[in-house]
Amino acid sequence: MKDNQFVYQWAEPTDVNQIVTLFELCLGADGGAPTVTFWNWKHHQNPGGISPVILAWDGDKLIGIRAFMCFKFHNKKEVYKAYRPVDTATHPDYQGKGIFRNLTMSLIDDLKKIDEKAFIFNTPNSLSKPGYIKMGWKEWGKPVIQIMPSLSLFGNFKKDQAKLLAHDFSGITVTATDSLTVYKDAVYYQWRYQQISIQSYGMKELVIGADTYRILYRQKKIKFLNEFRICDIIKNNTSCQEVPVAVFVKLFFAFGAGFVSFINKSTLSFTVKLLKKSPMVTFRKINDQDADLPFTAIDWSIGELELF
């Protein structure tokens, strides 16, 4: 795409250094700008697919970036490609010239040319959401995030982290359900939780009867408390969207002092529900004829909704 001033085109692998440099200019090296290694992990090595990334150029000067991260959703009948708008930056000297919108809409126009079942979702904040609504997004729904206290004083995150990093995910099997879920095989778990460089995760192993549950979580400081954020649960080497109450009873005493947050397919009577503070997930079709998926068609976990 070319307007009267700027050229918009898909990024090449050789553009990564310039992309990182622009993020550093916009955010500062210590302000959340990605490194080359992290950008490649997130957008080139993602088992869900290589991210479509579009750039805006003023001559040979990079002035804008827009990246859509890829996910693969599946159920018993079909497979969808999902795109999540994530990283974006506009050169400070070019703010207010419509570059963000042009990048976004140009990328969507390019996605329309791909023959695939697909949709776009993201979790914009209150400042950016109105702009997305104007570009064709709609409020889709909120997952019910539940929290409960963690009562143990003997949690050991470093031990759980080491356990996760050493775990062999090769035995993972993928089972489709009636709902759409992210396709999570061994490669996905390795990429998402072992190869990530900017955040650390741990793993708890719980045995309930004949079943073994592996709880993949992130420990995060919230003011003076620790949040133990359950991102994914594996039951007997298969991704699990719902676990019995007995698992959560054990989790009361599994972590350190703080609170546990999670999404479960069913709500539990002894938890606090954070519907108002849950992220609003927004949705956009790519082509007008695409299916208008209901929010309830998806079984979410925190792992795919986390921002990183």
C-alpha cells in the first residue's frame, strides 16, 4: 500500500534490527522495547505461525510497525487461524498522521487475500479500544477470572521454575473438544513456557486419584501480594480447560502467601469472580462472509490472553 506520503509493506527478516531500534526510540531500551532475540521468538518461532508484520516507510526511514501474533484454534470439526494485534510503534516525529490506522487496515486487507478460516481477537485497554471499534472490532466478551487465597508459607518458585524448565513435554497428546481451544502440542508448550526469555514460569504437579495435573503458572508481584497466575493446566499429558474442585483445594496450600488467579470452564462457589476487572476481549472478522463466532465458542485460558 502507498499513500501520498508513505509506503506500507510487509516486513522481511532482515528488518528486525531496524524494528527493534524504532521500539527503543519510542519506548526506551529499559521501557519494554523488545530485543532481537525476543522479537524472533515471539514472531518468527511461534508454532502458531509466523506473525504478519507490516511496516511504514518514509523513503528509507522506518516510521511505523504493526504486528499480529498468530494462534491456531481447533475443535472436533474445524481449525481456525487467529490473529492477535500486539506490537505497534510510530516514530515520534510522525504521530497524528494516521499511520497506526493505515498499518492496521492495510494488514487486514492483505489477510483478506489468504484462503483460510480466520478471525482477529485482542484485549485493548480503555484508551485504545475506541479506535479499534471504529476500525470494525466489536466487544466480544469477558472471561470469568476467579481468584482465591493461597495460604502456604512454604512456596518455592525457583524449585517450580527448575521443574518446568527440565520437564519433557514430548508425551503431550492433542485432544479436540466441542469448543475451540488453542492447539497445544509439545512444541507449543516448549516454545511458550521454556523458551520464553522475558518472563519466568513454574510448574506444580498434583496427583488426584489416578490423574496427574501439571499447573503452569507465573508468579507476579501485585503491590504487597504475590499473584500466582495459572496460565495452563495439563491433565495426563493433555491440555485441560476444567479441573475438579479437589485440584483447587490442593492449590490453597501449594503456593506461597498471596492469591491464585485462573480461568476455569465452570465457576467455583468458594472463589471471588473478577468479571468487571477481567479483560474485554474484542473480535473482528477478516472478510464480511466469515463466521461471526460467539464468545462462548472459545474455551480460554490465561496463557493465550497474557500480554508478553
